[in-house]
Amino acid sequence: MFGGAFESTDSGSGHTVSHLDAFEYQAGAAARDTCQDGKDKPALLGKSEVIENARKMFDAWDKNKNGVLTYDELVSQIENRDNKAETAQVLAALYGTRKTLQDMNRDAGLFKKEFGISKGDLEVAGKVIEWKAAQKNNPYSLEGVKALDRDHDGYICRNELEIASRDKSLPKEERELIDFYIKNDDNRDLVSTTDMLTYFTKNDMGDRADKFLNRMDMILARTHQMQTRGTDDLFADKNPDIYGVSQGVLGDCYFMASLAAVAHNYPETIKNMIRENPDGTFTVTFPGKKDEPITIDPPTESERGLFAGAADHGKWAPIIEKAYGTFCQKHFYRRTVLNMSGGNLPSEGADGGGVNLGHLLHILTGKGTDQDWLAVPIPFLQRIPPHPVSATMTKAKLDATVGTDRKDKTPVVAWQKPGVSTSVSDVTNHVYSVLEFDKNGKDGGSVTLYNPWGHKETISFAQFKKRFHVVAYVKPESVW
């Protein structure tokens, strides 16, 4: 039984939030949440409501009547465009937590004949939710994050961040992240409750039960945000830029950081990449693979909750991610060893990470690229280069591509070393967009980065060299 695995006690930060208050606020917000045309927007479901709705729909979704919602059956419902509103939230939450859910009850024995979710799994999940609700609130949960949003507008503004940073009852890691957001305050990209929840979830904060429930919260919040604040426009901004890129549940930071870097420097390339067809489909032609255009159906509400894209900046990012996933699914050699199957949904073809960042930048731009190792890489990932490039060479290349004095910058991405973290705010084994390099800054210059989880930061070059071991560049007009 999965419940037996959750006997560890809650971390107990001392930071508590009334479940009744959270529920009353959620109900009030749902009552106020209406579209401009007067139609009600979907309410944000709670985790217990997800389980209850899944029980009600189970028999209808279990097409082969074997008592298990298989991956194929879930995928079929997720791709059904008629499944919207709260139903889309339920499907996204189930699919995004399926690997944990299917082990909840083991009612088909240790080795199940089919991967999927049973009614027994849902029953145990419901008990885990009730058990956790009876404990002190997990500060990394949706309820805990909402408590920081004092005006209940969905964003944690600078004043709210500063108040939270002085709350000694919050865990040290949470206060560090809040201080990081304050230091890198960005008026164009306010910190939302979903942003913070995404960070906690992807960093596996909390105990085992918390990690499962936080992930479900994150997916529900992302789906609801898309449904209530999202736009159906292809490009909501005049030009696509980094703010349209927000990584979802997939491990495709390599792709999302590269896409953000291209959008930041070559917005017209992004615009020219996508063609909307009369039948509602989209055709994406990657500049480095012009002979292989990819046509996809528009992402459904569940897909937009699960996968990439900032809801209010247009749907260009999830469309390009879905097309690239489809591109990877067409041939096994385009996938990584961590994703040889290619996944179940089209976007999942992009999952699993990527080693050759320079090749990906070529696919996205059609231009010449270069990739350097700043340190000896993990041997099994790539042949060890005889001589990692020097700091002097790296600074020269950064200055030639994203230097502050350059009028026309080119896309650059950097891969952070596995296991090397200088603070709670930086992410190991993760790929960032490199937006700017100021060679005149302290400690060897300053480097401005974009994390595809949705925030910018500026660090010194000394910190950059300590954190990152691979940098890939689109070559400028005058090649170094």
C-alpha cells in the first residue's frame, strides 16, 4: 500500500494557513471569476475534487473496461478538444501525476499488466490528501504560497515579497528564494503564485507525500491560469520574447532555454516559423530543417496546463514545443537515452534533455553555431574534449554574441553543472538562456540569465564559470 510509504512526519515549519480560510477564499474567487462576456470561468479545483471527479468519470474513460485508466486512455481524453474547464484540469492532474498514482494501491500485484490508474489508486490518493490536510500546512503547497499573496490577485508583488522575507517561520530555503525574487525584481514579469509553486515542485521540496501533492497543485494552478488569464492569440505581444516561455512538467529545459534565447534575439524568426492553417492546425517549419515542416493540432486545455508556455503571452511557445516533440518522435535517434520511447503525447518527444545544444540552436535558427565545454564533462554524455576552453576565450565569445555594446545580439544558452549549486535559487543540471554580458562588471564581468521556469537573474562571470560547464552560441556575422 502506498499509504505505508508516507509514515514520515511533516517537516513542520510553524507556518500555518487555515484550510477553511483557503477554501472560503477559493470559493469566493471562483464566484467572482467571470469572463468579459459574462460567462463563468472554471473554478480552480482542489486535489480532493480531482479525485472525486476522476471516480465519477472513471467508467466512461475506461474504454476497454479492464478497471485501469491506461496511458492511452488518458491521452485520448486529453487530446479530445471537448474536454475543457474543470474536466481539463482533472485530466491534466491525473496525467501529470500518473507515475505516482499508479503505485498508490498496487491492486494488480507488484507488476501490473498495464500502466495506468485504478479505482484503488484513486481511493488511496484520496486518503493521502485527507491525511495531509489534517497536518500543519506544507509551506511549499498551493495553500502555503497563496498565504503570501495578501491581496489575492494571483501575484506576489514586491511589497508582499518583502513582508514574506521577514517571516522567520518560513523555511530558510523559501526565504532565500523570496530574497532572490526581490533582488531580481522585474516589472515585466511579476512573480505569480504559480511561479513559486513551480520552483518548489521542480526542486522536490517537502516529504514524499508533499512532492506528489505539490505537483498536482502546480498542474492544477497552471491549467487554471491558462483557462482564466490565458489568451488564444498566437502572439499576444507585439513580438515574442522570453516572457512567453515558461517550462511545464517536461524535462526539456534545453529546448525551452534555446527557444527563449531565439525569441529574445530573433523574434521575427519565431513569427515566421509558425503558419496557421484554415482547418485550425498549425504548421511549424524549423529554419534548420526546412525540408521537414511539422503540422500539429493546437494544444488542448489540458496540454497547455501540462506543457510549455506563459498563459498570457500567446500560444506560440506550446505550439513550437509540440511541433518539436513531434519532430523528435519521428526518429528514435533524435531522442535522448532518457526518452527513447518518445512519450505518449506529442510534446513529450522533447522530454529527457539534450546534449548537443549547438545543433538545436541550428535547428531553431538555420544559422551556424558553436558549442564549448568550460570544464571536463561527464564522460558518458560526450567525448571528453582534449582542452576545455579558457575563461578568456569564453569572455571573448560572450562579448561577441551578447555583449552590451553589440547592437545585434545572437542566441546563447548555458548548461549548469550537475550537482553544483551556489544557492537555493540556481538549479543544477539545468539550461539557461544567456541574455547579456557586460565585460566591465565586477568579478570578470556580469552575465544576465533567463531560467525557463520564468525568471531572470544577473551574476558575475566568476559565478558563471563556477556554475556552468557548457555554452552554445549562434555565430555572429564576424566569426571569432
